[in-house]
Amino acid sequence: MSTIKEYLTLDHRKCDELFALMEDSAAQSLDGAKEACAEFIHESERHFQMEERVMFVEFENKTGMSQGPTAMMRHEHNQARNVMKQLEEARASGNKDKFFGLSETLMILLQQHNMKEEQMLYPMAQQHLSADSDRIVDMMNSIIVQ
Amino acid sequence: MDFNGLSVDQAPPIFAPMRFFLTAPLFGILAGFLIFFSDSATLMSRYSIDSIVITHAMTIGFVGFVMLGSMTQMLPVLAGARIPNVKAVTTYSHILLVIGSIFMFLGLLKDNNIFNIISFVGLGSGFIIILFAILISLKSVKNFTATVRAILTSVLFGLFTVLMGLHLLYSYISYEMSALHIIVANVHSVWAIFGFAGILIIGVSFQVLPMFYVAPKFKSFCKQKVVWLISAGLILWLFLSFFYEEYTLVAKLWIAIFFWAFATTVWLKLNRRRRPINDVTVWYWRSASIFLTLGAFVWIFDEYFKHEYIVMAAILIGGFILSIIVGMLYKIVPFLVWFHLNAKGYMSIPTINEMINKNLAKLQFFLLIASFVGFIFSFYMPEVLKISALSFIFSMIVLEYNIMAPMLIYKKVLKTKPDFDMSTFS
């Protein structure tokens, strides 16, 4: 089984792929991109919840750091959620310029967020939670998005 | 309650990088005017005072300022490294570097010893403060990725480049050129272009291309070995320059081949990128790739440091390095403004694409690339030099405007406070 770091890093790449598919589809037609947009937003939300409801909680319990890096990452998730909401609104209203302006903004926001997680938080999490790694990956894998 | 944002407290204040970004095109404009009032015969020699001053207006004033500004911003994101006292470090080093650069240009052009001494102190202290602060911040890094190793390597080459530069500048103060002057100048220039700037660009591209364009990842050989191999080539260049000058071609081949391979890799990865966007930043990566390929071969096959200085400088410093860093500015600056405003709680703000006028960015691209092509041809057709210099000056004026535009949005939003959405903090 993959480690927490590998599992979540791979999930970032999966979301990147879905993001690219969404943009590809939106470049053809915003109406036609409804499904791709929904799938990207759903998978991103799933990723955020895997972290917020499982990994961050375990990390915070283990290290006692609830106002440290996880709080910072939760805040950035909320920033991304806000942009994703606006992105779907722009898609639904057929505003292509707005859609691609928001998708570019979201892309950079998510990538700098992913870099921080992959360079810092995941290695820290792996170090502190290595004994429970399999269980945590299992829990994340079986999460149902709320 | 502090709404300055949880994620912003680990990022440096917006003015830490922005003061460097806003200054850089001003040095570009200065370099453009110096080229305009020079002539192509003078610029054929790298040892003419005009060539030295113009090169450093570009390399310290433009390239150096953008690289240092970017590092203050990138280190927390890429490496989790915080520069100690970032506000003081960036403010003082910026002021010292501006003073040092201007007095260097004046001192060399006017042959004024006092100006050269001021420049020596300004550049020496400015560079040392910020480079050491970066090195100290890297000490705390736990996860040494390929990109972080490249940044560290680049900074070390940067430090030695600065020390060699100070040695060279001192010879204009003491009026004594040592027997090693030309050899030190050879190592200084090659380490500056390929070590300080080149390695940083390669290291950052490991992250940036896959992440921002969803391009295929770099192979682990690339990420693990290439920076070491290039560093070995650069050290070999130093060794051969000092002891076996007739064999320096070996080191040249070594360095050039890896940079050519990098240029090709960038081109192929962009071809296979998953995002359909084709904006000016992609164009800049493409142009850098073409100029670097050309530069690698011209450097090997031509008389680099003898008669065609303007051709090599236009290709490598201009076409390769400037292309990439201007392209990256178009990504970094609007995002910084958006990120800082968003983290302060402002939600109804322009998107990244709305902060810089796309047509002005394209105009700036064409003016800049046209100027590089013109500089190359000015070696063969001297009458092209002035029009190319004008093209370069205009591209730098447009670039300054394009960087200022997002900052004006930032100031306007802070002043007018259009909305304050609390939902993000719930």
C-alpha cells in the first residue's frame, strides 16, 4: 500500500488531470463542460475532505498542532472552494473570459498550495503518522464526500 | 481578530518581492538607452566599458533583481524556508543594490574612483546580505527536493560570481589589472549565466512546467543528476580556465550539451502539456528554448569572447534568460496581488487574467523578441542597432506598466474596500 505522502501526491496529479480535461472541454463549449467541471470540483472536494476529516485530524491529534500548517491548509482549501464556486457560476452563465480567468487563478492557487503540502506537510505527516499509515490511507480511500 | 490570513503569514509581505520586480524594468530601460547611444563596433568587444555597463544593467539590474525578488517569494512555497527578517533584508539589500548598480555604471563610464568605491560597497553588501539570508533560510529545510538543491546550488554560484565581480570591480578602483583579470572575467560571466541564472531556471522549471501547464514530469535522472553534472562542468571550466586554457572547449561542450538538452526537454514537455492554454508565458518558454538551443551551439562553434559579444549576449542573456524571467513575472505578479487581496478577505477582485491586459503583454513580447533578433543582426548591419534599442526600451516601458497595473489594482482595492466576504473564514 502507498504511504500517506504517495497517496495524496498521486491524488493531486489526478485532480490536475481532471482540471486539464475540464479546461479542454470548456475550450470547446462551456455547456458541454458541465460534467467535466462537476467531476473536477467533486474530486477536489473529495481530496480536501480526505485531508480535513482524516489526515489533518490524525496529524493534529498526534502532534498537538491545530493552529499550525493544517490550519493554513484548511484556509487555502476554503479559498479554492470559493473560486470553484465562482468558476461553476461563470460556466453556467456562459462567460468564457470569466471562466478562464478564474481557472487560471484557481490553477496557480492550487499549485502553490499543492507545492506546500508536497514539500512540507506530507513529509511531516508521513514522519509523525508512519505507524498508522495504512489505516489512514484506508480511511481516506473510503471517505464519502459530505 | 486578525484577518490578514493564515496563509499569508508565512508568505513575505507583498512589497518584499514587488520592490525588486518594479525596479527591474527601469534598469532595462536604462540598458536600452545605453545601447541606443552606443554603437555596434563598441559592443562587439566584451571588454569595452559600454559593453560591461550595459551587460550589468541587464544582468544585475534586470535579471538579478527579478531572481532575488522571486526567491523571497518562492522559498516559502517551494522549500518551506523563511528568510529571516525578510522585510529588513529585502528593503536594505534592494536599496544597496540600486545604489551599487547606479554608481557602478556611473563610475565605469566616468572613470570616477569615488563612484566605483560606493558601487563596490553597495553591490558587495547588498548581494551578501540577501544571498546569506537565503542560505540561512535554506538551513531549516527538511525536505531537500531537486528544486531546493538547484536553488542552493544557484545561490552558491551566485555568491562566487559576486565575489569574482567585486575582485574585477576593485581593479578599476586600484587601477591595477592582475594577470588573472581576463581569466576571472571568463569564469565570472560563465558562472553568472549558467550557474547562477541557468541552474535556478532549470531547478524551478522542474516544478513549474508540470504544475502550471500540467506537462509531463521531468525524469528522475534529470532531477537528480543534471544540476550536479552542470555544476561539475562549471567547476571544470574554472579549473581549465586557470590551468589549461587551451582545453576550455571541453568544459564548454560539457555545459552547452546539458543546456541544449534542457532546451529540447522544455520544448517537448510543452508540446505534451495537458492544459490547452497558449498565453504569453508559454510563448516565452518557447522563445527561451529556441534561443538557448541557438546559444548553446553558437557558444561552442563561435568565438564567444572575442568579436561577437553582442550576438552571444543577445542570444543567451536576452533570448534565453530574459525570456524566461519575463514570462514568469506574468505568472507571479498577478497571482501575488490576487493572493494577498484574497487572504485579506476581498473576494470580488479581478481574476489573474484580468489584471494584465493580454494585448499589452503580447505587444511587450513581440517588442522584446524583435529587439533580440535586431541586436543579433546589428553585428552584421550596424544600422539596425538603434531601432532594436528603441524596441527594447518600449518593451521595458510596457513591461513596467504591466507590472504596475496589478499593483494599482491592489492599492485601489485596499483603498475602496469593495466587499469583505467572511464566508472564507467560517
